[in-house]
Amino acid sequence: MLTDGYDKWLCFLLVVTLIALGVLLSGTGARKVGPAPDKALEREIAYQSQLNFLKKLYEPVESLRRTGNLQAALFKLDELARTYPNEAYGLILKGEILYRMGALEEAVACYVRGVRLNGDYVDWKTPLSRRAELQKVADEGLRLLGDKARANPENRSLAAALKNVYYLRSRLAGGCD
């Protein structure tokens, strides 16, 4: 069952979370005071564990991105994507890097896949929010890709990229999948 480092790390996080939850539920062990913790507390603990895991997992990519080594950051993201293929945070980071490199169509596609996997990136109330960045990319995409698509109406890749821009704008406006 525990065949690689990822499985061991997840089991470690699960054990730590269960111990923390056990301590919270049992209090001092002498007697329970007040009502049992509600589901919102449990969700918050799980959410914070997920955030800590994502920050540790993607820290090498973040440091490469901050130093401007974007190609190496993309290689590291591709390596992580093989291990965690449906992780939205990696797709959002890849979209950000591609956008900084000037690959707008590919960046929008990555952002869309990330938002479809986890809608927290468009919600301004969550710590994962990338709303301002997504709004900037969607606005620029509408302007640039819209002009290109009108000039080349038969270009299917431009039409698909514009459809992705419309999807982002829809989600930013409050729409759902």
C-alpha cells in the first residue's frame, strides 16, 4: 500500500489530522465541555491540511518561478503532473507561467482546466483565490484572441481558445460549470 513517498506523506498527514481531531474532540480527557465540534470545523481542518500540502509540494516550482527560471519551473510542473495528474493547483501555476512567457492560448487552457477541477480559484473568499489574475488573463484573452478570431473565422484553435476565455469570464461573473 505505501509504495512511494506520496502515499507515505498522505498517510502521515492523515495520522496528524486524526490525532489533532482526537485531541480537539476529547478536550483534556477528563470530561467533555460544550457541544462536539461541528462539520465546519472538520472541513476547515481538512482544508488547511490540503493548503499546507500544496504549498510544500509546489514550493520548488514557486521558487523557480520567483527567480525567473520559467522553463525549469515548467519541467518541474510536468514532473509533478505525472505524479498528480488531476491537481488543479499545478494547472493554475502552469497557466501563470505560460502567461508570463507570452503563450496566452495555452495559459487560458490551463487556467480553465484548473478552475474546472477546483472552483476555489475564482472565489475571492478562499486562500486559493487567483481571481484578479484570472480576470486579467480573461480580459486580455478576450481582447487579443477575439480580434484574431474575427480576422480568421475559420481557425478552430482560435475559436477553442476564445471559448475558454468565455468560460473563464462566465465563472468570474458567478456562473457555474
